Amino acid sequence: SKQKIRALFFKLQLASNIKEIERDVATVEEACDELSNSVRLRKLLGIILSIGNRLNTAGQSQKREAEAFRLQSLLKLKQVKAFDRKTTFLQYIVMIVQRNNELILRFRDELPSVF
């Protein structure tokens, strides 16, 4: 019957599917390790936090500095304009990092499983 054929087909594909899922899980674990251990990425995120804190607390002595930010907020870096209203916050950060430590911008080299 159809159910027996489906069950047999499922059984035949199961081992292959499990191996594929195991490879995918290993890739995700490797990518997580790379992200956690990337010194350059950590420095870049620290610079973003630092510059963001300086902008947010400028002129307001009562405002506390942020200790962290949501990854989702990184998407806004392209939208927020800097002091000249032409340069984006992202472009400004890249400019600062290029001037001070261009090697940080090569954080992708530490993340081969991600890219």
C-alpha cells in the first residue's frame, strides 16, 4: 500500500537527512564559536558602543552610558545621519576605524563559517 511505500522511502532517507542535519548543526556551532572568539568583531562593536554613548550623552551630564546594545540596532547605522547630515553613522564609524586601526575592519577573516 501507499503507506508502506512512504514508510520505506522515509526509512531510506532518514540516515541521509540525519547526516545533513548534523553537518548543519556543526556549522552553526562553529559559526557561534567564531563570533564569540572574534577579537576584531568585539573591538568593532566596542567602538560602535563608545561612539554611540558619546553622541547620546553629549551635553547631558545626567544621562548614563549604555553598557550594551541590541544587535537589531546595528541595522539602523545606515539610516542615522552624522553631524553633516550626509554621512551615515556607519560611514562615520568606518572612517574612524580606518584612521585608527584598519585591521579591525577585516573582522570577516576571523569568521570563515559565517561568511
